[in-house]
Amino acid sequence: MRGEAVGIERLVEQAKLDEKQGNKNRAIERYESALRLIAEPLNNLAWLYHDAGRDKEAVALATLATQFAPNSTEFADTLRKARARERR
């Protein structure tokens, strides 16, 4: 986990530098990469909330995870399951 935190921190610092240098497209890419690193722990916590019957919280976190990593079928599955049970 510590390695991911350093990776996120590094990406954000590089993105800030890119912004200052006027390379906004590269900054966007780096910020998006940082968000994808955050998506997995969001999804994992969402699943644990779902498992504990805390589906409102699970839906909120799983929604963020799928926004940060829209191509992840695993994250979409967590969101789908939490939403289904929340509606009951």
C-alpha cells in the first residue's frame, strides 16, 4: 500500500509540474493515472461495506471506483450488486 501512495504522490507532483510548464494534456494523463490507482481501494472497501450490509455506503464508493476506472468489469460488478441489494 505504501508503494501505491508514493506512486500517487509522484504522479500528482509530476502533473503539477506539467501544468506549470503548460503541458496540460500530459497533466491530465497523470491525474487520470493517479485516480485509477485510487479506484481499487475504493472498490475493495465498497465490497466490504456491501458484505456488511452497508449498501448505501458501498454504492457511493463503488460509483467513484467505476468513474475512476470505467473499463473495470470487477468494479462495475461491485456497483451492480450493491445497488441491487440497496433497492430491496
